[in-house]
Amino acid sequence: MWHPQQRLVARISSPRQLQVFNDRGGIAVNFDVMRSTSPAIEIVGGQSQTLCLWETRSASGFVTKPKFNADLVTIRFVTSGQIVYRHRGGDALGSPTHATLVAFDELREVQASHAFSAISGTIAVRDLVAANAALTGGEETGLPPLASVAEVSTPAMKALFCTLTQVQRRSQDAEPDRDFLFPLIQEVMGYQLLSAWPKRAEAKAPDTRDVASRSLDAARDYIEANLSMPMTLADIAAAAGISVRSLQNKFRRELGQTPVQFITDRRLTRAHQDLVSSRHVGHSVADIAGRWGFVHMSDFGQRYRRLFGCTPSGSRREAHRRR
């Protein structure tokens, strides 16, 4: 049965390894290969109770079938080869030019070609429903009628692919609970999926009503009060009394930034203040970065330099020289 696995790694090169993986893998499908074919499948990823993200590479190709009925959807960006979904609504073909989204309860079989690779995600429908309610401020309930296949050439779909890849790779970190940016990126992925993916029917026009300045002030106040803790866009929007979509639009229109960019800059500013303060001379750069949710030091250093024009250690040295 499906069970959480922070790091899921499998390299399958024999029928015996394939059988062991199916018996012990803890994922929602069984893998097989075509007759007279030796399996060559590599899977790297991880899964929680409601989300599974992984990268697949296979020289042999493979066939998968669901182990059980579940209220899940799978999105997949194929980077080489192709994949065919056979489900109640007919077949859907995924390729490097077309991503796929298929409901698990409608799926009968999936067949991937040889020389296949892809980034994939399986998400609980209830999480997407909750994300859609937050995104629209409760104006839409349920899951929108998303198409099975989507062209990947649009800027929105390219951004979704980048986010999916980033979340999949960051989920492999040894200490994801300390990475304050991770839950935000994961949350944004759901909003991007709902916004970028084409609908089977005409989508409802977005809410274009102006949001009062006090909503933005309330959002910024909430962010300032919670910079040292994980937070989600849904939390911020709720504190401001607006939808997530209105929150995103307001930040872009009034501040020229997304909420995530604003939060990151505010955390970098707090880290800068600590680095140049005499009260924190006994703390290392890594300690100060970690206090504000930055656990990847190379990422922290790059972001810090873009904002302040110097390295974190350079800020500390300059502050010490001036004392």
C-alpha cells in the first residue's frame, strides 16, 4: 500500500528486482515490462500521505497498472520518449511537447516507450480542491474540469514544469522541515497547476475586483509577524480577508513582486540585520541563515548577493570594520 517515503530510490535491472520493488515499493502502481524485455528502470523521488513526486528514467520502457482505487491525479512532463494512458475516457498520449494529467480512478494501464524519461507528480484530489478554493476565495468548489493533455510551450506551463522539478529535488533534502521556502513552493505548485492547465470547458473569468489597500497592509503585517516561521499563501490570504489569486495580483500590481519574492526579500533583510548587528557576532552565517529558514547556503548566498550586492560574510566584515 501507499506509504510516506521521504526518499524513494529504485534501480531495477532484473525481473527479481522488479518483483521486490512491486512488493515493497509502497507506491500506488505495479511495474512490468513487455515480454522478452529485461527491465532497466530508475526512479528517484519521495512521497507523503498526499503527494508523490519522482523522476523516472527507463531504457527498457515499462507498463504500470493501479494497485487500488484512489482519489488521485497524476501529472507528467515527458522529457524523452512517450507514454500512453489507457483510461475510461479514451487514450491520452504524453510526449516532450505535451504533458498529461489523468485521474487515478479512471486509469486502466500506462505504457512508456523505451528510452523514456519524465518528471511526474501524483496529488490527492482533496488537496487540489482545497487549493482551488483558496485560489478563488471560495468562489469555486470542487476540482475544475482539467484537460487530459496540455501543450508545454506556454510560459505558464514552462513555469509549472520548473516548479515541479524544484519541488521534486528539494523534497530530497535531509532536513525539509527546516526549509521554510519548501512548503511555499509546494503550495505555489498547486496554484500554478490550477491556473496554467487548460480546462475541458471554458473557465470562469477571474475576479477583477480591486482589493482595498488595507488588505495588502494586513497581508504584509501577517508576513512580518511570521517571518521566523513557515507560512503559506493561503494563511496570508486568510489573514488579509482575500483570495490567494487576489493576494498574488495585489502584490504584483502594488509592489512589483510575487508574495513569495516579497517574503524571501524580507527574510533576507532580517538575516542582513542580524549579520551586521553586534548582538549576533557569536553566531555563524549558517546559524543566522537557518534562523530565517535558509538551509541551502549556496542558494542563500546567491539571493543575498543579488539583494545587497555583496556576500553575507562581506557584510559582516564591513560592519566589523566600521565599529
